[in-house]
Amino acid sequence: MWQKHGNQTSITEFILLGFGDLPELQIPLFLLFLVIYIATMAGNLLIIVLVVADRHLHTPMYFFLGNLSCLETCYTSSILPRMLVGPLTGDRTISFSGCLTQYYFFGSLVAIESLLLSVMSYDRYLAICNPMHYASHMNERSCLQLAGGSWICGFLGNSITTFFISQLMFCGPNGIDHFFCDLIPLVKLSCNDPQHMEMVAVALSLIFSLVPFLLTLMSYICIISTILRIPSSTGRQKAFSTCSSHLIVVSIFLGTLLIVYTFPTTNILSDLKKVLSLIYTVLTPLVNPLIYSLRNKEVQEALRKTLQKIQIVSS
């Protein structure tokens, strides 16, 4: 669809090319993404229910984990349903306003997750490196401020980029070489000079991915240094087990995010970046509940108690 603006014709809808160049894989991809979406929603909603329902999980660590799971349900729902429509119906079009809305929520939630992961590393740092003052530093008010600040900063920060995109002119072509409305593929279609927006993209990626990554790295350097000074091997193992799950998630999420948004986009890297985008948009929300539930004894115990209660009620 096209719309006249003076002497220029502006695009009113885009085509998400996604993996459309692989027609023989459309049905397998649809089934794969459908299973991933159902599993992701079920896993994260389960963690939210457990954190709310089990009083033993009413601690700062699980409060942030509940926030992360809530974010993942929103995050996944901003990407996967639209990805499922394309292979199923063959309709890959998305309106300009729909594209802008998808980018706003996706970009905001990515920023929030980066900040939340950094906050969770700070929580682990206090618990392991400064346990005597942990309760005073991580009280209810502090937890609400840290979590609330992450959500507010993410939404406010990405609103700036979304506003700039809304001011761009798109006069063709209208095929976005991605499976969702991401910043760089979208800006490359603009009639305006993309250099300014690409600089904004790099700046935001440094603020919302590199800075949280460096803060998380500093926290874990202190954590590992403290753990290595613990005299007993049992104590070291117990201390490391409380933060190893988080370290895995951070490595997967922030690692791929930094590669996608800080490396220059070339024809060779374009397809690679598309595959890497699947890791932080599709894989990470699926892996988070699996890692935190399967590797965490407290979550496993809360799940066991909940299942026992359901069994008693149903019988």
C-alpha cells in the first residue's frame, strides 16, 4: 500500500520476508514455533504462579525471577504470534503502525530484560559478597525500585527511537529482511539518510546491552573471587549453584544481543544476524524457565507442593 505525501509516495505497509526464501520449511517452521510458543508461555506462567503462591519464594531473587518471567510472556507474545501467521496463511504484510507498535514493545522489553538481568546479578553479588547487609540493601522497597526502574527506563528509552522512526519516510522497497520489525532492517528501507538512526541504534545498544553486560561482568568477577575464598568445596558448590543459572541466561541473551546490534550489517552477516536474533527472541524466553526450574531445588520443591495440593483438591 502506498500513500501520497506531496511529490513523494510513502509506504503504508511492509512485507516481513522472514524465512520466506525457504518455502519447503514453512510448515515445519510453523509447527516448531507453535510448540516453542506454547512451551514458553506455559513455563513462564508456571514460574509466575509458583512465585506468587509459594511463600518460600517470597524473596528478592524470586521476585526478580517472577518479573523476568512476566516480561518473557509479553516479549514472546510481541514476536511469535506474528511469526506464526506468515507460514500459516501466507500473509506476511504488516501495516506501518503495526510495525512501529511491534518494534516499540519488542525494543522496550529487550531493554528491560537487559536491565533486569543486571539487577539480578547485583542481587547475587550482595547475597554472596555482602551477606551481612543483604537484608537491609535488598528490602521490599529496594526491590520494587530496582524492578520498577528497569521497566520504566526500558519503555521510556525505546520511546525515543520509536519517535524517530515514526518521522522517517519510506518510499520503497517495502520488504523487511527479517521475521519481525527490528530497528536496523527497518531503517535501511527509509528514504532518509540511515546513518543518524544507525548511530542511535548503536548508542542504545551500548546503553541497554553493553552497560548491563559490564555491570553483570563486574558483579560476577566479585562473586567468583568470593566463592574461590570459601574454604569448603561444598560451600563453594552451593554458592556457585545459586548464580550459575543466571550466568547461563546472561551469556546467551546479552552475548547474541551485542553481536547483532554492535557489529556492522553486511550481506554476509545479514543471514547470520537473523539466526542469532532467534536466540534472544525465541530461545531465551523458552530456556529461562527450563534453566531456573530444572536447576533450582527451591522452585522444584514449590512445584512439587503445588502438584500435591492440586492432587488433594482433585481427589
